[in-house]
Amino acid sequence: MIDKRKENSPVGRWAKIEDEELLGTALDHDSPQTLENLVTSLPDGSDEPFVEYSYDLRGSGQESLHCVHDNHPHLKGFVMNKGGKRFFVGHICGEKIYGTIFERYAADFDAAVQRKDALRRAKEIKQATEPFADYLEE
């Protein structure tokens, strides 16, 4: 029997996205404060949050963003999404508040970043070698 909660869980969400869609998806954001549907408190509801973007504003001169938990200022963290509402969670707050599940959220997201990078490199290699392969076939 399939556990529907696990099937619909955001953990593993990125692994379910097709390669081409992942290639066209931004996974980081250099102006996360400009995103739509930002909230400053944790959204209500039973939806499980997932990591939608990462950001690292260190050295950018931008102001710190404030974590939805305790309004803690930070420059590096994640944009989490819960039921379509986006909110900021710093790395330290995420680990303290979510514990092990935050590690799973982050690992799922980090795997998507690595997969996207590998797909991009494979595509570049294919594009670079196709003319030579075509030449050899002639």
C-alpha cells in the first residue's frame, strides 16, 4: 500500500521534477525580498513547507533579511514555501527549529542544485561535441 503522505511530501519534491523543467528553473535568488507572496509569519495550515530557493547576500551590501522565526536577521538562507506562501528561514534557525527534517529539506534542494548543474554540463558537452561527431559520421 502506498503512503499518500509520503507520495505528496515536499521532501523529495525536487527529484520528481523532469530534467528539462529543472534546467529551466531558478534555484537561487539574488533579490528574494522581491518575490511575490512573501509573508513575515509562519503560514497556517497542514501543508509541509519545502525549500524553493536559496540565497546568499553576504558581501552584496544588501540589508539582512528577517527569518520568519523570531525575526532573526541573516544574509544567507532559504526561501521556504508553504501552501504558496513564501518566507525566509536562515540556516541556523532552520537547523534549530526544524531539526532533522530541515536537513532533509536542504538535502533535497541541494540534490536538485547538483542535478541541475550536471544536466547543464552534459548539455554543454553534447553541444560542443556534436559538430565533431557529425564530422566523424561523414
